[in-house]
Amino acid sequence: MKEIKKQILKKIKEYDSIIILGHQRPDGDCIGSVLGLKDILNTSFPKKKVYAPANDSVSYLDFLESREKELQPEIYQESLVIVLDTATKERIDSKYYHLAKETIKIDHHLPVDDYGDINYVDVKAPATAEIIVDFLLTFKKQLKLTSKGAKALFTALITDTGRFRYSSVTSKTLEVGAYLLTYDVDFEKIYNNLYLKDLEVLKLEGYLNLNFKTTENGVAYFYIDKKIRNQYNISIEDAASLVNCLDSIKGSLIWVLFVEQEDGTIRARIRSRYVTISDVANNYRGGGHKQASGATLLEEKEITLILKELDMRLKEFKKENGGLM
């Protein structure tokens, strides 16, 4: 790993123009890692031009630094592109990334597509933010960070670890969090921005808790279609944020929130305790982590199909593992 990190730093030093990209439908780890790395490069190499463009954004992360709109193609042609938190090239949030002179991929998802000239993937890291901070600390005599970058990276870390609750969290993850807090990071404000909810969202959460369903073997699920979203007047991203309302049901080691998109497709957010579900998500135009994945369904009948697969997975898991709840 040390050698590949040296290669990445060497490439960064070679270029006067660097573009940092994330994935479509970005989450906290994606946006926070992009902004954190941008801060590191701006602070460490003030003469370089460092961009962090995006086509997609999410309102719950508006308290972080805003990103530029998509850049003109000619800027890519003279730049090094660094893509963060993105397993496949189809999900890169740019139309022009392929025009770059060279591309570096830095990610923590299971490797699917080695689209970079340099591919740095650490699947043991629970968040891309941890990889970025590790990169910073590896070259701490050459790289610098400000409190603005630390704020973005801490946001990235806590969102992808569920506030340090997920099984992928290690002692290193906590050390990274502790390091970021040595900067002037107001983590109380970060938590308030991330986890306080509008009244409409809370009302929908109550409706969800009263009306969710379970499969024969305990997969908990709920479908938020356009009608329900309009009834409660909430956005797609606010609806999707409710996935973990179903995370504490005894016997339901897998839970799924289905959210109808504006184009009629259905986004499935799949989570689990103990059980691997990423391969099932892969069958439905998705993927992700072993216990936290997403999928895209083209029509409602695919809800039945994916639930059938997940239910079978849970049945097999319970048979093999007995009393795990």
C-alpha cells in the first residue's frame, strides 16, 4: 500500500490541474471525501488548480462547501482526474472524465472496475474518508489539512460508519476520527445538520413504522411511491434517508426501503445485520458493501423478485447461524 500511495503523490505533484470526482447520487462519504481531498491539495499545493465539480448534489449536505458545476471538456484534457468512492466507471459523476490525461481511482468498495491508471482500493476501510486521512498521515511532512477539510472528512467518516456503529469499524477508524477532531471541528453542529428531521419526515416515519411489512423469513420492507411522497411533501433523498427506521426489528436481519424515482424506476436501499446482501443487489443493477447496498429496479414486479431472493438468503442464514437477532 505504501508504494501505491507514493505513486499517487508523485502524480499529484506532476499536474498543475487536478479534478476530483465522486459518484452519481452522492452520499456523505463521497462528498465529504471529495471536499476533504480538495482541501488537502489546495492547502498543500496552493499554486495548483484543484476542482471538485458535480452534477448531482444532496440537500442534507448543504452545510459543507459547495462544489462547482461540470467543467468544460478542455479542462479535463489538461488534468489529472482523481475519482473517489466509486466502484464502476458508469457511476462517475462526470460526462468528461475519460478525457483526462490520467485517472486515479481511490475507493473502499469491492473492486468491480479498475478504470484508473492507478487503482487504490482498500476494502477493509469502512469509508473512503479513512483512506484519504491515511494518505494524509502517510505524507504528513508534505501534506496539510485545514479545519474546513477536517469537517468534511469527519462528516464523511460518520455517515459511512453509521456514527461508528457498523461492524467494519476498527480501532484505526476511531483513531482517524480522533485525529480529525484535533482540528476545530464542531461535531455537534455536524450531527445536528445530519440527523435533525423536518416535521413532514417524522410524520412519514411514523406512517412507515405502522405500515411496514415483512416476508416469511423476516425481511422488513416498505415502498414509498410518488403518491406517498407527495402526500407528505418530502423529497426523494429525505424519503431514502428513512431506511434505518427498520434497523432494530428482532428477527429482521435484512431490511429494505424502496423509493420510486421521478423517472419511474425504483431505488432499493438494502441493509442488514451480519448477512451479506451485496451480491443480491448486484443482480438488480446495484451493489455496494456486504451489509449496505443499493439497487435500481425498472418496474414494481422486480420488488417481488428481489424480496424473494433476500428472503431466501435470510432463511439460509438463520438456518446456519441459529440465534443471531
